[in-house]
Amino acid sequence: MSETLAPENEVATVAVMNQLPGRDVRAESPLYHAEMDKLAARNPRAGGVLLRELKLLGHLTLRGSQDNQSFMSGCEAVLGVALPTQPLTSVEKGSVSVRWISPDEWLVVLPGDQAFEVERGLRAAIEGHYSVVNVSGGQTILELSGPNAIDVLKKSTALDVHPSQFPVGKVAGSVFAKSTALVRRSSEDTWELVIRRSFADYLWLWLQDASREYGLVIKS
Amino acid sequence: MFYIYCPHCREHREEEEFHAKGQAHIARPADPDNCTDEEWGNYVFFRKNPRGLHHELWYHSTGCRKFFNVTRDTVSYEIKEVYKIGEQPQVVAKG
Amino acid sequence: MSQKNRLQSGGRIDRSKALTFTYNGRQYKGYKGDSVASALLANGVDIVGRSFKYSRPRGIVAAGAEEPNAVLQVGATEATQVPNVRATQQELFDGLVCSATNGWPSAESDMMAAFGKVGGKMMPPGFYYKTFMFPQSMWETYEKFIRKAAGLGRAPLVNDPDEYDNMNQHCDVLVVGGGAAGLMAALTAARSGARVIIADEQDEFGGHLLSSRERIGGKPAADWAAEIVDELAKMPDVMMLPRSTVNGYHDHNFLTIHERRTDHIADKAPEGQIRQRMHRVRAHWVVLATGAHERPLVFGNNDVPGCMVAGAVSTYINRYGVVPGNKLVLMTTNDTAYQTALDWADTGREVVAVVDTRANPQGERIEAVRKRGIKVVTGSAVIDVQGKKRVSGVSVGSIDAKGEKVTGKVQHLSCDTVASSGGWSPVVHLSCHTGSRPVWNDEIIGFVPGATVQKQLTAGGINGTYALDKVLAEGVKAGKEAASRLGLTAADTQLPNVRTVREGTPMALFHIPHTKPTSRAPKQFVDYQNDVTAAGIELATREGFESIEHVKRYTAMGFGTDQGKLGNINGMAITAKVLGKTIPDTGTTVFRPNYTPISFGAIVGRNCNELFDPKRYSAMHKWHLENGAKFEDVGQWKRPWYFPKAGETMQQALDRECTATRESVGILDASTLGKIDIQGKDAREFLGRVYTNAWAKLAVGKCRYGLMCKEDGMVFDDGVTSCLGENHFVMTTTTGGAAGVLEWLELYHQTEWPELEVYFTSVTDHWATMTISGPNSRKLLSELCDDIDLDKDSFKFMDWREGTVAGVPARVFRISFTGELSYEINVQANYGMHVWEKLFEHGAKYNLTPYGTETMHILRAEKGFIIAGQDTDGSVTPIDLGMSWCVSNNKPFSYIGKRGMVREDCVRKDRKQLVGLKPKDPKAVLPEGAQAVDDPNQPIPMKMLGHVTSSYWSANLGRSIALGVIKGGHDRMGESVYYPLADGRVIEAEICSPIFLDPKGERQNV
């Protein structure tokens, strides 16, 4: 499982590691203890806000210069889609999405069991200065949808979420409640929040509280 | 609460997304070991506090995590320009 | 009591919906559409409070936000108490309970009135300063008395059951005020395609139009307004906020709006509804259409209930169907107020006279009044009022053309109501919040907004524009200008037809003269809420307070919850007159947010209770909860502090945890430590520049402890950084320092050394980290890990290895913060709980003992390991810490902190240096923070040598130990210092090495 990219007998330049155990090991997403599946089973049928955790996905932080041709083309070849260079945009292809974070930073989200393969593929394809970091355990994604999702966002972040300013596909990192989130509008009334693991419980409480007046429906 | 244009994200964001880092354009001396105590003290401790135009360093901490510069009027709080690290201000105090 | 002042018809109230409410314990009736003030007036309630200093009865004066007297306590239950509610702004609902707040024990029969007259003399302006400066020890007594008497209301004693929140809004144009100008501005901007928010403090949009008898486009003004409101409400990008006060105008067009969503429905918000919401608005453009407040005139006994502002009288008649009296005398300096006489006469009640301060007033309304046979007394003024609990009559005297002297005979008129109008003051408050000073306009006799750097437009009354046709035109103009400044094509809104009223010139008069000098005339009130009189202002000015800011503070003018909305301009005019200056030369005081009082709930929103501050949890938090951990806040993290067993004291738990770790094996959740992944070919060079020690030769597979300094040479963080690959490191930081260190690395990379090829990524949350520590830790690990050679010569101290622990891929670091054989196991956080539980399954036979931060602190202190931020405070160099072994001066690059450390001040011999401390009495535990002295018997202030930074009872050593800084301490080994404590004890301690246990480090190298 240990991977060295340097030729044998040479010192490894970077440590790459398949961090996933076998299937018999229980994985606990950041909101595992909230038992959202059980909540979903006994939900009210209607509500203005729908919430689910898009859990245990693979998250890779990519750093590199847009001037590095090898980086840009290598990423496109391995991810199947070019890195978005327009600020605050995202791209999606199949089960892979890429969010712009800064001119030299992107977040790749993909199925959890592909993180290691994709990291290896990227490292094999790219030359020059770049970095790939697996951050899958450190964050999770909450998906908010429904007609009042936008109102909950307005209670939580100062981003302008009006469709004219925040069209589908836009991504923005901001303050969210008193924590932070990377917000993406994935469809007209669906929003994805990439949040940090350690803040997940606080934000879960916050979202329940801020949604109460509209009715909150948990989805599994 | 300021409304600050981030030159990397290319849109205005609320002040709470940023950290103010004080006076901009304070270059670390090239050869610290041969600085006098006075030179080093000036670099480490002394800062301007102008009434009027001030060039400041800001950090977009919850956004792109990039540092950039802001020229701000300390009386009216107007932000006159923002510019990236390595660039020079266009709006400067007269005299 | 019946609603004796209620008209049979007219107004915007719904007479089919009777409402019952309670005021001062008595039940009254009102109607839907009433304000509490209009309902009280309808019921003939004259007195709504007692005045602050003189305890004089006070009645309702105005009809809006500017009301100074009718400030009530509202709430039917303890939990729903709300202080400082203006009766004029509180809509009536069925079951509303309110009471007067000033007046003790009640407004009607006031104990203070007994010594009110004496008290008045005892309370001249500046009485706070004069009376309460000495003796200071009496202040608490005075304060209680003043608060009780001053009518500040009271906060509820139990939790507010309602929900409040904040909401962020963005718009192209925020229109403040929903009167004629605001509606036109909003409509024009919205029709041009702008995103518009329009907010108004009243329950209905329309502002003055709701109480006006004018016609717009051939319709009653209120009907016209309703049509505009309908159109706006249908537009998708228009947000309409009634019952919403724009309370603050801040930098860069950031405004706060206080929306009262359910205060008009019931005492408590209906289930599931938000009571109040604070909107935090970022507007590209702001149109201030805030209108104007009518100024009352300042004359003798002008505070007797029955004295009102003229326009307010019209509002009560036209909007609420309430005539607040039977016999009216109207005093005015202008034409507009004549409308009040017409409105009053139309109700069938008597207008005794209109007293006009101008010698020869000309204008349409004057003609209309005369035509009705109403007496108009010109060139005269009401110089004082008779009556105590209600006006019974007035004295009217002729005055000179400047309004400075009473010139002729004084006649008496009998009446119960005095309406006065001294003209209008534009509501410039918001325009001043951002630092812009208002400017005086002689023509309109008022201040208008001054120059501003904000993207702000103004329309209507705020500009001193009062004629309806011009107000509408200014609204359209502002809307168009906002649209075109936004780059939109401005829509052209047709101006409706409005009849222009011919008006004469108003007179600039504020303070009505009396036959006696001001100081001996009946009290002429300027600021009702703070009992500031014209005589008081004159006295303040004579005593040398010439700046208007000083006059304000000396007299307390404008300090009330009404912020001087009615009185400030009159006060400035009086100050100016005494000083022989003009009003603009006298200047204004500064208006600050908030425009009207605001509940804390609305400010706080949902950032309270559990949501007050984020709590951060590790992946193993649930286990800690289930196993009885007590928690400690470290930054926002909730870290286990210790794990008491049933019946254990904290010290017993710590002793057990410490002993178990040294004797067998303990386990710590170390996930909260900051972790930064560093990649790039210059990573090693970068580390060498930010750490004080050398990194050039750290081999792959090795770990090293590092100290980080700022440029001044002072330690600010520390941690272990491991070489994962030639171009790949993982840095650990202190728990609290994680975000700051990452920002620090980025700062130097982005601004100083962008040429270095290195990237930093936070992986703090990604890894769950558990440290097993103690002589049995290897045995325990070997049971769960078979793919790492754990042999002591193969996997050495300060090595790291990759392997599988409990079936989960892991990085294991053989590093130690306890001085014991230790392994720090890192797994992807989703699997942290699994590994943690497996360790306990296998650890039972080794008495695997969970420990928290306190035991960690004790164990590391036994070894003399520092905690950055506890043993350091930003004034300690590595040398001061005795850690010169961690400073390399052979590095080619002058790393951060190197030059700072050799500043003259940093090489002094008598710097405070970190040492170990052994109390002579081994049972005595020094308090952290205790100050050391050489001679405990020296006189106070003693010469202090330093303080205790860490101090514990060490179960392993069977004695107390401490770390602390002592001046020149490194050269004082074996000497005694003394710690005199607040309780009188003096603890003697011996200065020693900070390493109390295993100085050769043999325990961790097994």
C-alpha cells in the first residue's frame, strides 16, 4: 500500500498513501452520530428546507500554477475535465467535481474509493511544482435544497446568493454562521456546503435552528 | 464593516472574510544579520499611522487565502484601490 | 372608561375589531389599527409618565419615533417584558399589557412629586457632576435611585422565550422610508430593473400620506400610496419591509434594519415565527427618504399634558379617528400647521385660536382658517400654559418681530390642548452615522444632510422639501439617478397630479420669550425626556460650556432613548442665541446608531446559548462523552480535561491517570493539534527559515521538534515536523496556534519568498491522532499492528513509519510529550473511532488509561517540556527558555527570529528565564501566576522577579513541581525565591532544573 514514486533505492520525494481500510472497518462521517438515516425515516413529509450529508466522499486539494502546462493538462487528463480557471466557478463531470478555490488551488471531490487512484494518477501525470493532498477525512458536504434553502443561507452567510450574483455552478468560500464553508450552487435550489469535520456538529445544530421556521426535512 | 474587493476572487466580500495585517510594503531587510539594532527595530516595530491614504496588507482568510494590498483613506474609510502582492499602488498621498 | 375622544368615523382604524388592553393595571378598549398612543388618547388618558428630574406629569406629545414621553414597559408576563417601547410605535393588539415606566410608584400619584419642587432646585444642569462626584462611595445608592426614578424601564428577569435572528441582504437600492418620496424612488428604481429593498418603520407604507388629507392623481393620498405598494409588491426583486426601522448606516453602504415581525400580533411570537429580525444590508445605493420631524416650540410649562406637536394632533385625528382634547389653541411659526386647526374644526370640536408668531401671515391655509371663523392672533405667542395634570388655559402675548421680547398685554385663553409648530427638522440621523456633518439651511430653517463619501441619495423631507409635488419629483429623481449610476436604463415614472398650496414664509423661532427672564419664567422644556430647560441651557452656557458637545453632556440634552429627536435643534438654537452665534456656527452634536432603541435579542439573533460560539469536536468525541470526560476549552475545541471514575475527585483522577501512564500505558486524543501538509522542492529550505533549528539534514522517516519565533526573537509556537518524503513534510502546531501558524507561513511565502516552491495545506481535521504513552505502549501497538517492525533499534525514537493499525492504514510517529515510550497513531478521521475502540479492546489487560489535557500537562511538566502560550507569553526567547539546543546559528539563511534574538534587550543577563521550581514544602502547590520575590518582608510594592507559569501536584514524584520565569534564573540554581500570596501565605521554592524526571531521557528511548 505504501507508494514511492521515485525509482527504487532512491529516496521518496512525496509520501502517498492509500488511507482506506478494508470494507469491514466502520467509517464514521463527521455527522455519523447525528444518525441522519434514522431522522430521515421518521421525517415530516413536507418542509421548506431539505438537508442531507454527502458523506465519505474523496476530497483532494490540488495546488499548482496555471502557467504549469504539465499541471493543467495532467489534471485534465486524469480528472477527465479541465480545472476551472475562471474565479469562483466549478466544473462537474460524472462523479467528479472540481471547485475553484484560488488561482492556484482547487478542490476535487470524487467517490471516496477513487481518491488514492486519482492522486497516484495525478502524480504520475504531472511534472514540476504542484501538490496533491488527500483531505477526505477532514471535511464533509452538506446539501441544502428546497424553496427556503436560500433563506437559510441568508441567515448564515453574507454572500450574495441572488441568482444574478450566484448562478448555478458558482463556488465561494466564506464565513458561515461563526464557522466557514465553501458554498456551491449545484442547481437552482440546491446548495452544497463543504465544511470542516470539527465544525460539523456546530453547523448541524445551526442549520436545524435556522431552518425551523420553514420546516426541515432530513434526507438520507 | 468594510466591503472589500478581492483581486483574486474578483468580487466584493464582507470584511469578516478578511484579516487586516497592517501596513503594506514592509520588506524584510536582505541581510538581517548586518542590520543595526535601529534598522532592525524600525523594520520590526515601527509603523505609519497616517491621516488619509494608507497602504495596507489584507488576507482573504475564508476565501482564496491570498494576501493583497489595499489603499484606504483612514478618515473616510474609502477604499481607493486594491492590488496584488508585488504590485505598486496607483493612488498615493501627495507631497 | 369609554373612548370619549374617538370619532364616529374616519381614520384607518377598523371599528369592527375592538381590542382590549391594559395600561397601568386598568383595562381599556381600542381598535385594530390603533397605536397604543392613539388608544390611550382615545380613552382620555392624559398622563403617560413622570419626568426624570422634576417628576412632572407628562403626556403624549408626538405620533412617531420622536415621542419622548410615552415610553412604556410592555409585556404580560415576566419573560416577555420589553422596556423603552414608544407607545406611538407600538401597534395595539388584543390583550396587550403595558405600563408607564417613569413615575414611582405610579405615574398618576408620584411620590417624587412631593419633593419634585425641591428636587428640581437640587438638580440643576450638571447635577451628575456636581452632586455625584463626591462621595464616590455613594454612587451605587444614587444610581439605584436614579434608575428607578429615571424611567429606564427594566429587563425581564427570566429568559426571553422568543426566537430572533439576523439575515444578510444585498440590493442595488435600499430606500429608507416608505412615504411619498421613498415610494416614488423605489418604484422608479425597481421599474428600471434594480434589486430594491424598501423599509419603513410603520405597519403600512405611505408615511405622512396615511394621515394626510391631500389628494394625489385625483385620489386620496393613502389610496394612491396603496396602488404603488401593490405594484412594488408584485415585482420579484423588490423586498418590502414594513415595521422595519433602518437603525444604522455604516461604512461602505452597510445598513442594519430592525424588523419587528410579530410585536403587533401578540406578547409572544406565534409558534414557529421569528419575533424580530435584524437585516444586515449591503446596498449599492441608498436613498434616504426619512422625512422630517416637526419641532415643538419652547414656552412656559410646555410640558403639561395636552401640549402636543401640531402635526401629531392631525395624525391622531386623520389616521386614528381620535381628537386628543376639546378646546384647541394652536401656536405656529408657519403656514403648514394651520391644517391642524382645520382638521380639529372638522371634528366639530372648538378651535379657540390660532396664535401665529408672524405679524402678517399670508397663505391659502390661513385664508381657509379665517374663512371658517376661527380667531387668528398674529404677531403673538403662547408664553405659558396653566394647568397641572392637563392644560387648562394659556397666556398669549404679542411679541416683537424677532420673537425675542413680549411687547404687549398678555391675554388669557381657556383651552385643554396646545398644539405648537416651530417648523420641521429633516431626519438627518442616518446620513450622519457615517461621519458626515449636516449643514444648516436658512431657507428651510433646519439641518440637511452634508457631503458624504457613501453612495447615498436623498429625497423629500430630509432635504427640507415639504411640498408634496416636489417631494414626489425628488423621489423619482433619486430613483432614476440610482438606476443610472448602477448602469441601468432609468425608467421614467410619470408624476401624478398634485395641487400646489400657496404658502407664506415661515419664521425662524424656537424659544418663545416670556415677560420674565428665562431663569425666572415658568419652566420652558427643550428636552422632555431628560428635563432639560431653556434656563438650564442658558446656565450651562454661562458656566462656560460653549461647545454644543459640552452643553449636551452638561445638561444631558439628547441623551435619552429619544436621542433628542424633538429637542436638539431647539437646544442648539438657544445655545446659539446665548452665545450670540448662528446655529451653523454653534454646530450639531453627532448622531450615532441606533436611530431607535433595539432589543438585544435582535442584535444577537441565534448566536446565543448552544450556538453562541462554535464548538469543535474530534472524531472520538462521542467516546469521551460516554466515558465521563470533563472537558476543557482549548480555542474552540472541546478537549477531554480528565476522565474521573465514579467518586473520584479531580486530583484523584489525575493521580491515577499520571501513574497509569508512567507505569503501564495511557492514551490521549491528540487530534486537535494543528497539522499542516507541506509539499514542494523548497519545503526543507522554508522550514529552515521559519524554525530556529536546522532542517537541512532531517532524513525521510525522521521527526524533529522545532521552535518558531517572530522577527522580534520571541517564541510563538512549537511542534514536531516530520519528513514524509524528500519534498514532503507534515508540521504540527499547538492546538490554539494552528490557524495562526498557517497564516504565518502563507504570509512569508506570499510576500517575502514567493520564489520558494512550496505549498501548505491544513490537514488538522483530516487525521485523527491518538497517542499511546507508557512502558507498555509497544506491546499494545504490536497487538494491532503487524506490518511495522516495532523493534527499538528498527523504529527508533523520533522516527515515523507507515503501516496498518487495527486494519486501518496509519502513520505512526514515535515521538513523546510525556517522556515515556510513545506512539502517535494517525489515521484518516473517518476511522479514528474504530482504531480508538480497538486500542481499548486490546488495552484492557495493560490497564490502558485515557487521560486528558491536565494529565498531559503534568507529565510534560515533569519532563520540563514547555507549552507555547502557557510557559511563553510573547516575551520569551528560546534562550530564555533554556532551549539554545533548539537554535542553530550555522544556517546560511537568517531565519525568522535570529536577528531579533541578538538585539541588545534580548541578550541581557537579567532577563526572565524559565526554570524549575520546587516548593520547600513538597505538599504546597504554587498558584500559576504567583509572583516571585527575593525578600518577602520587603515593603510593598515589592521588587518582582518573575512568575509561575505552570504548577502541579506530581503523583509520580510525590511532590509539587512548577515551572516559572525568574530574572537571571539560569544562574541561580539552588537558590530560594519566595511567593507571597494573596491569602497571606508565603511559599518558598528552590530554583532548579525544569527537568524533574528522567533527565537523561532513558524512558523514551527504550
